[in-house]
Amino acid sequence: MDYQPVRGMRDLIGQDAMIQETVEGTFRKVFAKYGYLPLYTPAVESFDLFKVKGAAGEAIKDEIYYFKDKSDRELALRFEFTASLARVAATNQLKMPFKRYQIGEVYRYDRPQAKRYRAFTQADIDILGVSGVEAELEIMFLIRDCFSALGLKPKVVFNSRKLLSEVLAKYAPGKEIEAMRVLDKLDKVDKKGIKEMLEEKGIESFVVDLIEMNSLAQIEKVIGADTEGVKEIKKFEALCKENDLGFVEFDARLARGFEYYTGIVFEVKLDKGPSVGGGGRFDKLIGLYGGQSTPAVGIGLGVSRIFDYLKEIGFKVGFEGMYLFGIGVEAAKLFRIADKLRSEGIFVETDLAGRNLSKNIDFAQKKGYKFVGIIGENEIKAKTITIKNIESGKQEVLKLGDAEKIRKLVMK
């Protein structure tokens, strides 16, 4: 019997679990700082929810976890959060603007490969009820703060589906959606291959040359300067520039394959690293589920991809507080000291195995603690605690009653 995780899924243990929790916790704090509230939706949804949203229809069954329950209802594991959000918005009276975040595991039946899993964690933020690009601007601030809090530098590239549609209306009239699906492969297929794919569909391949120039000025020469797409790009660019968001750049090559996008679309990359998120405006999606027409924009951040990147660069998470152990001290006395320190807001883990000095320090270090607290007979008599910085070797003896000094030392 094989009791390994299901193919394409994984366990996170110890330090790995701490890194994952750090990413999720960091994002939650940043989202809350901007007034976003959490949303919880079921991991299992009606298959129709995803069939309506995706242009693939029934074919999407091959890409997701699809099944029937005991009542023969067609169900699926969620493969993202946007469809569930649209369902919630269509079936509830929400006060606008409605700003929510959702962090959790999603599931796709992809072929497992390096850093591509069938179960992975995603963090979404969405704003409903705001039609202006000020909503997109706020999301850029959120991205900046999320990655800065993790010590990472993001790069965001953006485009407009309106702009792409205007360009394609000139070179692929009546075949805009087909052309957009092909152009979305520009980062995976070489230019020659993309041109051949377009030509096979009867689409003028010069559009690839125009987009590859990545110049709004050149695009304006072809479609004019007064189109909705050009105006949208210019306004968003100006807002980003005014707010010193220099990591946000226009990229005419960005298409994003989902057909429900209606305006600005963006992709988040890490400096010298992988793509870790994407999103855009989807003003028509909620209406597809019978709700009122509602402007909407959002982004999904790949927590699992960020986790993998942090692991690669040697990111470590240290425990706050201290690991407390005794030398020749009864366990009951050690537990009373630990309990008192915790009541003062100090994080304390107590040795339960009765190890000696060197083994306790080794255990604490491997677990990620920077400080250990040592209680011996002398400390009991003097009502003190010896606190050792494992990294520097420096020791301090503090009064047990001076909780403020202890907290400042070990809760950095």
C-alpha cells in the first residue's frame, strides 16, 4: 500500500510549513490594512459554475477535478476563486464597493511537473463596484506592499484587452478571440510559430510584428489616439507614474487567455524570478450568473510559486520568543515560569523531553529559534533567567519579574 501524497500534491512540514504560513499571514495583514475582508467559499462547486465562466464548456472537465455525487449531481473542485466570487455577488446583496480577499487551496488536473502542482495555494484580491482604473491602481499598491513585506521586488506588466481588441479588429476582423488565444502563447512559442498559427486561421500575421514592437506610439499610428484602449492605457500609466509605482510597465504582448477579461490585464513577476500572479478587469462576469452588471477587477497571487521561490533563495523563518529548558530543575517549576512569561505576551516553548544543555540548544537552533531560556538552580534561587542568543553566543541574565526587558529581547 502506497501512502504517499496524491500525485501532484505535497505535504509541507516544519520549516516549509512556516514559510507557507509566513507568506499567507503577510498577505492577510496587508490586505486587511487596505480594508479588504476575507471571503470563504466551498472547495466543491457545481460544475455548471465553471462551465458558464469558461469558454471551453464541457471540455474543461479534462482540466479540473470533475465528479458526480451520490445524487448524480455534476460537481467540481474549485480551480480558482473568481467564479465563486461571481456566484456570491450574483446571489447576495453586497454593499459596494465590495473588497474581498481569499486565500486557500485550488485544484487543477494538469500534468504534474517541476513547480506545477495539482493542488496549490492561491491568494486573490478583488474589488467590485468600481469602474475607474483607480481600482487597478490600488491593486498595484497592494502588490508593492505584499512583496516588500517579504523582502521581494515585484515587476508588473500590463496591457488592455480593449487595446488588443482594437488592434485585432484591424488585422483579424471577426476573429479577435481566436487571435487573442494565439497571442497569449507569445511567451511559450517563438515568433515564427505564432505567425504560422495565425496564418493557418486566416489572420494577418503582421499583427505579431506590431505587438512585438511593444510601443504604444506605434499602435496609435495604426488605430488612432482616441480609442478607448489607448485612453485606458495612458490614464493607468499616468496614475502609476504620479504615485511612483515604477515597477509597473506597459507590455503590448500581454494577452491573458481568459475571455472574460474586459479591460486592463496584468501579470506579476519577481525580479529575476518567475511569474507569480495575474489578473485584470472582468466587468461582465457577474452578469453571466444572473446578477446585476457590476464592474470588477482582481488579481490572483500564486502563494505556492512564491513559496518555491523563497525556498530557492534560502529564505528561513525564525521562531519568535524562546525555547525554555531547565538544568536540574523540576518540570513543574519550569512550567510555572513558562506560564508566567506567556501571560506577559512572550512566546515560550518548553522542553518536554528532558534533554541536556547541548541537545536542547541544537534542537532549538534546528527548529528556528534565535533565543533559548535556561533555568538552573542558581536562577531559581535568584528568580532570574539566562537568555542565550544562539546565533551570537551572547548571554544575558534578567530578572523573571522584568517581563518588559525579556519581551523586548526575544520578541523582535
